[in-house]
Amino acid sequence: MTPNGKQWSSWLDHISKRVCAVPGVTAEVHEPQGLSNRSPGLSIHWDTTKLGITGAEVSDILYNTEPRIALNAGGGRRAKSSASTQTGVSITAYVMSPGDEKVVADKLYAVLSQPHPPKPPEQPKPPASDLTGKWNVHIDFVSGSAEHTLYLQQRNNEIVGSHQGDFVTRDAFGTIDGDSVKIFSSVTESQHGDALSYGFTGTVNGDEMSGALDLGEYRKAKWTARRHQYGARPGRA
């Protein structure tokens, strides 16, 4: 464990104890594994049908209010047929400074303990396209860019598959509602100390997709994707 390891873990323990005081909320600290990992992480989970709020909604609230806090949203969807209602957020300790643990713990507790009236399940619109297949993804960060790949399988409005990044491939899941697309993936904290989540939101138009990318603690980016055309000549789609 790094010289800051015990301090980092104590911060996450403080947050964990605070949020677990909310009925239905569980939390787990993941210690870094391997020489390349730098920091422990904290995963916080709950059921959207019990608390009435998703991990993405909690992440948005904390990011758009002061003091601004960036979290990784752990997915989760409001009740629909065959859709999981388990959701959550995750935190990586190395981006924190002394005293941040109290601010994060108090804001998370306030949001999670506040009553959230149940919202009626939204009826998704018929998909505007079938996203099944391989998609070549271009990501524009604030500084630099990257090429990733999405391998997707669509069944009605549900999407599953995998997201291949620069170094690892992780599971992906999401939804399509009309032409609106949401795809999420994350690296498991127990294996990677830098718990990195991707939240692709945007629209599909034929064989192209584009929109905004939420990287949690790593801020925002823009993305475009084109359906891979097998057998296409170099320089084409």
C-alpha cells in the first residue's frame, strides 16, 4: 500500500459509514490490487425502487451543485421489464484532499436520505435503429483523443455488449429510446485502483452515433461512432 494508503482508506471508511446509515444503502471499500494500482475505491449501491433515485441522477446532482463533486455513476435504471434496478456510485480516493471525505459523506447522505417520490416507469419509444454490431468510436477529450470500439447486441430497447478501450475490455449495457442512446461501462474497482466509468449518451442516425461522454471524476468529453463496415477499403467507414 502506498504511503497515503491508510489515510485514503480511512476517508473511504468515513464515507461508507455515513451513507450506510441510510436504509437500503450498502458500501464496500476495494483495496488496490497489483503494482500498477494506486488507490483504494469505494462502491455504494442501492435499489432505485427503494430510494427513488439512480446513480446517474445522484452523480448529476453532486456535479451540478456547490461544492462540485465528481463521482462515477454505476448505472442502474428505473423499473422496466427485464431491466435491473440496482444502481450506485463509486469514488476513487486519490483525487481527494484532507477534509473532502466529510463534504462528500454529508452531501451523499443528504441526497440519498431525502425522500424521492416514485416516478412511474417510462415507456420507451420504438428503437429508431438496430445497434447490433461493431462500432468504431472516436473520443475527443479536453486534451487529446482516443479510438475505442463498442461491440453491441440489441434486444428491443435493451443493449448489452462490450467496450474495448486503450488497455482493457469491459462489459457494457444500455438502452435505446427512439433515437436516444445511453451506453455505460466501467472498470471493476477491485482489479483497477483508478475505477474509470464511461457514460455514453447521444443519438443515432443510421450508421452513425454522437453525443456527450461522462467520465465521472475524469470530467466530460465528446464522442462519435460509425458502424463498422466489414470488407470496406482503408480510408472508408
